[in-house]
Amino acid sequence: MNGYATPLFSRADLVVSQHYDPSNRATIYLGDCLDLMSDMPEQSVQLAITSPPYNIGKAYEDVMDLEAYRDQQDQVIAACDRILRPTGSICWQVGNYVDGGEIVPLDIILYESFKRRGYKLRNRIIWHFGHGLHCKNRFSGRYETILWFTKSDDYYFDLDPVRVPQKYPGKRHFKGEKRGQLSGNPLGKNPSDVWDIPNVKANHIEKTDHPCQFPVSLVQRLVLSMSQPDDLVFDPFLGAGTTAVAALLNRRRIAGAELMEAYHKIAMDRVKKTLSGEIKVRADKPVYKPEPTSKLARNQWTGEELSAQQELGL
Ligand SMILES: C[S@@+](CC[C@H](N)C(=O)[O-])C[C@H]1O[C@@H](n2cnc3c(N)ncnc32)[C@H](O)[C@@H]1O
């Protein structure tokens, strides 16, 4: 179960629709995102979050040249712009396209598409993770980025739901007018623009057959800070439905499109499990760091001893 004291949804909200209607709690469309967006009214979406195809030849991709990729993404960004509210945000999560050993940072390639439409970049969030390919001719890549753009200066943002624990929670001012008062915000500190969240690899609790999921807790920070309950969250490239899970767990509405039937099925399954309270997600908590000197490291949450394999996160 999800741990909420009251049920997340009413019976009517437990329906997952395949076609968009403003009254839907969840629309999980099988097909091209541009088709879904053409059915959605102007200014209906508070927050668009996505990790688009990376143009790097995954099972679901036709590798195209960079110009064609930029044009295709530009069309999707234009369509997102039409359906986004003036107070809304767009979060585009991308990594690097690798071409014969040269890396091309896709956020740099796509930045202009947003800027040309008057969008303002509020953060370029670095998502750092611990696992990936080991490179021989360059340093191994261990981050991707999230470009967070707002449509206007009058944008919705609430830091409080995503604050993280202070390093020294009880620390107080020791001199001056504020002597004795807490020196930090009791609700926690700003999580900053560098987020250390494990990527979804084989042993991750959220792993499905999709080759390229992002973690729910990454999306959850965006959902909680940039939208309010019952707002519509949109993901044009839904994949295994991670944005849908994060939106629904936090009582938002979701619409998203997925082109491939196999991934659409996975997304539907995860959404249904979310609505029924059966979905399992990794909590947004610090990444475990083994003590370098320990004979057998302990899990920092439970105190249990870890095997060497667990210690290495395998
Ligand atoms: C990087 S993956 C997204 C993964 C997703 N963030 C998750 O956590 O599962 C991109 C997805 O976009 C889908 N896709 C590609 N072109 C599409 C299009 N035109 N419309 C809808 N989905 C598309 C691909 O099949 C792929 O599953």
C-alpha cells in the first residue's frame, strides 16, 4: 500500500482512459504524442515533464541525424507550448548523444527551441547517479540534466514539499540578534540543483522491461514543487509511465502518450497499480554510501549488515 491515511482516489478516478477528456484522472494514450496533444485544449496543462527519445539507437528508436532530431523535438515543444498554462513549467530531461566517441549534450541542442518561444530557464538540474557504462577513452558519464523552463515570470513554485533534511537540523545562531534561534529552516533545506538519485538499473525496485526509465523520486520533486493537487501533468514520451506514477501518487491528473504497444502496456499496468495502491517505489532518501574502512558495511537505515555485493550496489 502507499502509506496514505485516506484512499488516494474515488471510484470514478480509478478508470484509466485511452483518449483525452478534461474529466479524466489518467489518460494513457497509445500512439504519437502530437495526435494526443491535438485533442487537448489550449492552456490545460500545468506541468509537462518528459525524457524524450535520445536519438542514440535504443530498441525504440530510429537513429536520425541531429538536425532531424532537433526539428522533431521542436514540433513537440511547440505543441506543448500550446497546451501549457501561463503559470506552467516544462521539464525536459536529457543526456548526451554519443557520435563516434564525441558527446553532444542534448540540452544545449534543445535550449534554443524553448528560448525562441519566450521560455525562461529557471534551473539546469544535474541528475547525478552512480551506475553506467565504463568508458576507456573519456571519463564515464554519470549525470544527465533536466532543463526547467517556465512559460512566464508568473509561475507556480513551492519549495516546501521538496525540502531535504538539514545537515545539522538543530543548529542555532550563537551570537547576534538571532542568538538561540534555529539558523536553518525547520522544514529542511533547498535540495539545490544537483540531485543524487540512483538510476533505474536491474536491481532497482521500480525496474520494468523498458530500457530507459527515470526514477519516480526524480519526477516527484518536479511534480510536488511545480503543480498542485488536481492539476494536469503531461508527458509526451511516457515510456513505462514513470511521470504518471509520480503524478498520481501525489493526487495530480496525468495525460501521456507512448508509441510502442509493449511500453504502453507497462505504463497502463503501473498506473493501475498506482491507483489501487500496489505500486512499489523507491523513497526519496539519501544514496547509501558504504564506509570505506568497514569489514562488513551496515545499511544506514536498518543497521543490518550488507553483503559485499549489496555494499557495491550490485
Ligand atoms: C526515454 S523513453 C521515456 C522513458 C520514461 N521517462 C520512463 O520513465 O519510462 C522515450 C519513450 O518515448 C517513446 N516515443 C518515441 N517517439 C514517440 C512519439 N512520437 N510519441 C509518443 N511516444 C514516443 C518511446 O517509445 C520511448 O518509450
